[in-house]
Amino acid sequence: MTAKDVFDRQLAAIAGQDLPALLAQYHDEATVVRFDRVARGAAEIGELFGAYLSAKPQVDEIVSLQVTDDVIFYNAYMTVGGNRVTTYGTLVVKDGRIWRQTAAALPLT
């Protein structure tokens, strides 16, 4: 399984609003870092993504994507909670699952 496979599964889970599939992407020792909060471990990450999916996120376009052996760096246009945003993030993959993630969203102007 490649890092690109992990990214593709992430996109599919978001598109399907599939919380169990999304959470299965994350390593047992995962950490997600955003400007508004940091989530560590399954319970906190589950809470974070439960709230995120309730905002009905939709990936509109992948603008840029860089994938190495275990790091994914992306920029995407999305609609989240009815608002168009540009998102930037990094996924670090360990044992075929997301171990570290950073994510930021800015309004599109």
C-alpha cells in the first residue's frame, strides 16, 4: 500500500461521509494538528472528524499534490459548512495509516 493509496482512501471516506472508514485511516498513535485544536488518539480524532463530517465537507478540486514514500502534501479547494475554502495539509503515513496530520483552511477570495 502506498501513501497515494492512503490519500485516495481519505478522499473516498470524506466523499462518502463515512466516519468509520475515515477513522480506520488513522494509526493508533495518530495526532491531528489544526490551528484551532490538536487531537490525539482515537477518541479525540473521532470527535474531531465527527464534527467535521457534520459540516458536509466536499472536495471540489485537488490543486496540488506531492507524494513521497511516507509524506503527502496537498492543497485542495473544498466546500465545508457551505463555505468555499482552500485547504493545505500534510499526512505522514506509518504502517499504512495516517500517523501525523496537519490541516489548515482559508476562505477563498
